[in-house]
Amino acid sequence: MSNVNIKTRKLKKEIDKFYKSGNIQKAIEACRGAILQDENNPEFHIKLGDLYMEWHLDIHQIKQYADDAITEYQRALESCVDSAEVYYKIGMAFYYKRELEKAVNYFKLALEHNTKLAEAQFMIAEISMKKGDFIEAVEAAQKAIAIAPFTSSRANFLIFCILSLSNKAKWYQKYSKLLFSFLTLPFDKYAIKEVIRRISYLKFLPVLLKTSAMVFLKGFNQQILDIYRETIDKAPGFVELYINLGRVYYELKRYDDAICEYKMAIWLDSLNLRAYYYLCQLYEEIRDFDNAIETCKKLIELQPHIADFHCRIAQYFYLKGEITRAIEHYQTAVTLNPNPQWTSVVAQTLGFIFQENTKDLDAAISSYQNAYNLNPGDVDIYLNLGNVFFEKGSYDNALIVYKKALELSPHNARLHCNLGYLYWGKGNIEEAIKEYEKAIKYDNTYDIAYNNLGVIYLDDLGRVKKAIELFEAAKKYNPNYALAHYNLARSIAITGDKVEAAKLYQIALDINTYTQELDPADIEEKIQDLFT
């Protein structure tokens, strides 16, 4: 054996000694020293890259070492350009850096040099799942299983997780994959390593249980913050601690601190959906919709098939006044359709936007009809659809929809009030009165029904005294109802009490400043007319 080989073996033995004792820093120093003595030996560069990656993934470290690992692996490639293993390792380093496209490219290079490298095929499946491309993820996972069926625990589990998201998958399809995942676990070293890593987190379970108990008994407080900070000092790479600490800050209304903790969690794990989700929720709370949108865009980038993310960003665009962008994302959420009841609500929201913001009544009708098809038992859909038909002038269609709704909810005061308005609009005063009276019967605090019925008695029937009683009731049940004060003032003016009428007009004018129910010029004109 040559002196070079003896020297190399000695250096490897020294590195392994430090590594096995758990002193990774010493192992790295020894490996660096070995490279100085044998710079062109790819084994030392690969070993040093492996050590850097292990340090990078150590939750007790805060510094990131993936770039150092990539540098060493690339140096190793200079001597072994056809090594599938090294391409795979570089891919893993980019994966942990959260640069997924680069990671996939290197996994594909690894497979070009070794088509039987199941680990690279599995990682393509893993990344496809994280990006929401479930079909490609399943295909890649099945290829990994075909290459190495006896060491395919992770691939089988990945398919199980994807099938669990589908309502179409048969139970035996799902659970057969879960079974094979358990059966192959003892032979899948990467799966075992992942299980061990997750089990290691259990040592923090007492802290999590303690803080949960403290929150339950005393609520969020400074003591809980101190416990999390102390724990983070011991394990600065454990992402979940930052997320939990961020939640505590959030509950204590310390929003800037919460933002810092969530961003720290994202820095450590840029694929962590929970961190993005909570950060998005926080920006929404403080009405910072620009940052809420940018954060939500990242959620959609990571999981484009989650309807709730599209619904959230649509809400933020709507609140910013960007109606077209809001509509686009609401439509995407409806298309994804996670379940009929949820999607029906989103379709109703779309209908409202088309009705109130774009004035596209046909699109509003289409959206409400879609909501009806998804959830025909929701009375609100009938109400909204009937309202759009009324606004469009399709009174017969509106009448059909309202009557259909009454079959579902015959004692619904709002329905009877809408029917009263419809009959009133058609000139059928007698039926309008009946419906308004039913609305009041089923809800004796219904201010709108009192007011509208009062207008009929005042303007259509000339029964001032009865009208005054109804307007007084509307005002009683809603003191901030400008229209009720205005109509009561009109009635009082007819009785000749101009001073009282003027007072009521002025109250209506003051309330209208906030509610904007009326044209203030009309109220001011009424006041002037009293004394001219």
C-alpha cells in the first residue's frame, strides 16, 4: 500500500473519530486540514460537504451552511464529473436552500448518470408535491418505487398523503400505500433518518405542553415569551419555536415582534406554509394589504391548488379596490372547488362583486346560480339572486326565486320584506302591505319593514297617523336610521308641526353624514321649504 493511501486512510479515520463523538466542528476542521494536504481528493470534498449539510440541518445551529456544502460538492465534481451521487448531493443542498428549480435540475442530472438512483427520483416527487403538482408527484414517486421497491417507504407515504387529499381515491388504494410505507421503513435508511429527526423534536414536547397549559390557565403573558426565548437559545434552528413565539407576540398585539419571528421562521425554512399563513393573517389584522398580498402570493406559489389562498388574496385585492384582480382569484377558488358549501359562499361573493362593483348583472346572476347549484339549501342565495333579478327589472323571475325561497324558509322576515318591495315596485299595494306585515310579524324589530310600510301608508294611502307609528317604530329599533328620521319628518310636517319636523330633518342630516343613505341636498331643501 502506497504512502499516499496510508495517509488518506489516517486522515479519514481522524475525521470519522470526531464525527462519531458528535463534534462536527472538529470533524469539519479535520476535513479542511485533509484537503490542504490532498486538495484534489474528491472524497474529502464530498465528506466536507456532507458535514456542512449536517451542520446546516442541526436545529441547534442558526448559521446556514448549504452554500459551503455546494461549493465542496462542486469541487468534487471537478474530479468525478460523472458521479450521480455528487449531483444528487448538490440537489439536496439546493433543496434545503429552498431553491427548488435548481434542486430538480441536479436531481435530473443525477438520474442521467444513474437511472437507478431512486433517491433522486423521490426528491423530484417531493418537490412536485410541495409545488402542488400532485399528478407529477405521484408519477415520480411510482418511478422511485419501481426502481427500489424494498426501500420505498417515503415514496409510498408521499402517494398516501396525496391520495388522502382526493375524494375520488378508494380507501384500499390509500391504505395499501400506507401499509407498504410501514413495511419498507426498516430498509429505507433515508426514511429512518427522517423519523429519527422528527422524534428528536419530542424533547421539546414538555415546553410546548407547559406553555399550552399556561395559556389555558392565565392567557398569553411575558413568562411564556421568556420560556420560548430560552428554548430558542438552546435550539436556534428549530423553526416551530419561532412560529409559536410569533403567535404569542401576535396575541399580545406586539405585531412588529411577531413579524420578525415569522420572517425568521421563513428564513430558516422558506417552504414553511404555517409561517407564511400566520404572517399573512397578521398583515391582514394590521390592514397592511400590500404585504398581505405579497405573502399570499408566496403561499400560492408553494401550493397553487389551495382554494383558500386564492380566496384570501382576492379579499385583499378587493379591499385595495383592485376589483379585476379580486375577481380573477375568486374565480380560481371556485374552479378549484374544495367542497360545495365553501365554494358556494365564494360564488355568492363573486355575485355580490359583479352586482355592486362592476354592475355586471348577468355575471352576478350566473354566479348566484352557480352558488345555488352547489348548495341549493342556502336561503341567502335565493335572496341575492332575487335581488339581482329585481335590479335588472326581471320582476317575474325575482318573484319565482323569492317564492321558491319561502318553501325553504316560510318565516324568513327578510324574504317577506323583499317580496313586499317587489310587489310595491309592481304596483300591487295590497300584496306589498301583506308581505311587510308578515316581515314584522316574524321579526318585530325589522326597521326596514317598518319604514317601507310607513312610506306606503304615507305616500300611497295618505294615512299619516299610521305612517307616523311605523316610522317611530323604525326609529326605535334603529336610532341611526337616517331614512326613518327623514320620513318621520315628512309625516310630522304634514301635521303642521314645522319645528319638530325641522328637528327630525336635522337629525337625519347628521346621521346621513355617516350612513350616506340620502342625498344631503334633498334634506336641506326640505328644511328650507318648511319656513318659506
